[in-house]
Amino acid sequence: MTAAEPAANSQAAQAPQTSQSKLAALVSLAKRRGFIFQASEIYGGMNGVYDYGPLGAQFKKNLKDSWWRDMVESPPLGIDGKPVQIVGLDSAILQLRKVWDVVGHTANFNDQMVDCRESKNRYRADHIQCFFIKNKDGSPAAELIAVMDGDGVLDDAKKRFQKLRNKFPAWGELSLDNSRDLLTARKEGFAETIIGPEASAPGTLTEPRAFNLMFQTYVGAIQSDDSKTFLRPETCQGIFTNFKNVLDTSRVKVPFGIAQIGKAFRNEVTPRNYTFRTREFEQMELEFFCNPEESLKWFDFWVAQRYEWWQGYGLKKSSLFQHVIPAEERAFYSQGTVDLEYQFPFTAPGFGELEGVAHRGDFDLSRHQEGSKTKLNYFDAETSQNFIPHVIEPSAGADRGCLALLCDAYQYDESRPSPEWLKLDPRLAPVKLGVFPLVNKDGVPEVAEKIYNDLRKSYICQYDAKQSIGKRYARMDECGTPLCVTVDHDSLNDQKVTVRDRNTAQQERVAIDQLGTYVSGKLR
């Protein structure tokens, strides 16, 4: 006897019609099912900081574990057809201030910010978009409307225009196809005519000025300039300062990589777009050291590898884009940068950075060699070459990765027990199996509990005996659980259970003594 699928819940929310509504629906689902909470929520929430709930913590761990396995434990075959050498590292969040001084972060790790004298709000200058206006007589209006860039920027501009047009009777229409970012608009001479995002008059935005993104702290009991340091704004410098230690203690030789997963902190002026841009985030980062003569080949190799890796875990190729950063926009030391971008709901129809692959040259090792007076060059005994290795850096955000995977996995189908469900890759799903007794009597729960106790040794399972079978399916679908196992009265006689596949909602009777093999094949 199979467990019947119930009719869809007529009280469920309507299907998301826009990118904004899809993001809102996903945020609601993530909160309801314990994926992501806003930090300090009971006190009103902390802007730009998020906590991962029970399912979210496991989901994020699964993503990081998959990255670590594919990069460190079983790395890909390199350009020579042999497995790439990669070792792991876990460097400290706190480093000596000199580490940041030497690479220029203390002085230059900045964003341009502006303040509004009217609203008293602060904005990141490159996050403000300014729209031109035509007067009723067809001439260009003196004023420009400024709104925050991102999802819904055109709708926001329309709303601002409607709100302000009574104050400016000469205005005719908003030029949605004619806009500039704030910094460009200022260069073109419009500084005093821009109406800020929450202002009612032009000319209230201050001159852009540098804002250091690093969180400052002190080491020890006395707070002085000598004890000042920073929470790391990136994880890579701990790898560079340990290059010699790893080379001396591990059986590696160039080319090889050092991988690390860890927290980083940036005091973003305007954190936004859910977990996309936050003040505390986690990076999955590789620094790959290679011969300068082979560095461009390795750069192309890692761009291709990382592009394929994200697709292998469920991101659609049509939702990914390789953005080649032009030379004038790259760091001065970079010989190439490609951003692997995903079409997030708040960037659609455009894309937002998911992972960056950067050719950093020998900049970091050279700077640390000069600053520490420690030789960080490498002698290749096979070629008799002596050089400072060049570095290829694939750097992915674990939080952005989770967000992209959730966005891609989000499905809406009114014919299902829950219209909203997550089509997560089984390897990443926080719960692999739901185990249910169809009824809580007649020996059915005892069989279900035995199956649950056997399966949980190998898989993360949830045992659920409450409410109707349809509601239990709905809960598991919203969690992204790939398989559900139901024990019914027939199971007591034929020793078979009903296994329901999340993606197809199809049910199959499987012998209990074959269940382990069946599940293993499905969850690969």
C-alpha cells in the first residue's frame, strides 16, 4: 500500500511572479524551516549579519565539506593529467598589524562613502544610481534622482520620481534608460543637483571619502597604537605568511596549492541583498603557487574547473556567467581576473559575483618577503630555476554559494503537498531521509524506529510521526530532503516500505533488507 499524495494546500502563498517576490518567498522559507535567521533578531536584528539555523548550519557545512573534499582530499587532475597537489590550512583570524600594513590594507582597504546632510544616512558611493529627468518642454531637468542600485532599481526610481514631482512642477518624465553611478555623475558636474536616496532637495550628499572596511581591535590589556590590529578582511594573507612553513614541512613542490575555509570581516557601509553582502562572511579559498612561465595556463585551468564545479552541484549553466574583468578595473598587480557570476533574484537579468579567480602574480609573496626579511623564493631542482611563485586564487564565498544554491533549488508547484520545495543536490541536502510510520499503532512505529536507527548511522535522518502523511511530505520537501521512507501495515507482512522521491514525487516499494543499498544509490 502506497502513501497517498494529498491535494495541494489551498492556503499556500501564490507563486512568485517577479525576482523580488521570489527572493521574498525564499527568505520566508529559509526562516520558517530554520536555514537562516537575522542575527540578534529578538533585539530587532543586526544589519548585515546573519545566523544559520539547524538546517542552514548543516547545509553550509555540506557545501564546505564538498569543497574541501574536491579541492584538498581528492583534487582534480592538473594540466599535466596528474592529480594537483593541494594541502589544507587553518590560519588565525588575528594577525600582526604588519601583515596588513605590508600589503597595503591598512592604508588602502577602502570604499568610497558619502553622507546625506538631510537624512543623516551613509551610503557606499558605488551603490548609488542617478537617473536623469526630462522637463515637460523636453529640456533636461537640472535635478537627478538618486536611488540605491540593485534589485528593483527601476521601480525605486519610479517611486522616487512620483513622490518628488509635485515639488518640481517643471518635471515631465523620468529617463529610465539614462542613468549614471554617483561617482560618474559627480565627475560629469552634477554633484550639486543630485537628490539623495532619502532626501527631498538636491545637493545634500557630501564629497565621497575613503572608508576603511577593516574592523579594528586591540591585542592585550592596553589599548594603544602598538597593540592595534584588525579582524582579517580576507583569508588569503594567512596562507601567504605560512607559505614557507608549508613548503618546509610538507612533501609538496611547485606547482601546489594551499586551501583554507574561514571567516572574514568587512565593515560594509551598505550591506544588502540578504546574505549576498554581509559584514561577517566565510570564504572557501585556494592559493595555487606555480612557475611564472606556466601561470597563465594554470589561470585558465582554475577558471574552467571552478565554473564546472558549481554546475556539478546544481547551478544551471544558464544562470552562470564568466565575467572577464578588464585591465583598467583589475588590481594593479593582477594579470587576469574572471568573476564567476550567478543570476541572483536581486541582480536579474544581470549577474552577481559568486566566486573570483584572480591571477595575483608574485605581489603578495614579494611584499611579505620584503616586509619580513624572510626569503620566500622557490628553487626548482629539476629546472635549476629560482623564482618567487606566481599565485592563482580561486576564492568563493560560502554564504554566497549557499544563497545561489538555495535560489536555484527553489521550486513552486501547486500540485504538491507544499507548493514550495527545494531541489537540492542530495550531497548538499541537510537532511537526507525522512522516516515515517503511516500510523502510530499496531507495531508500525516499532518497525519505523528500527529502520530509522539503522539508517541514521550512515545518513542524517529525521523521524516524524506527527500529522498526516501529506504534511510530513510537505515538511521534508521544504527542507530539500531527497527521500522519504514510509512504513505501513503492509510492511509488517511483505517486509517492504514505500520510498518517495522528492524530485518526481513518485513512490516505490522497496524491500527492507535492500533499503540500505537502494538509498546509497539514490543519494550519490
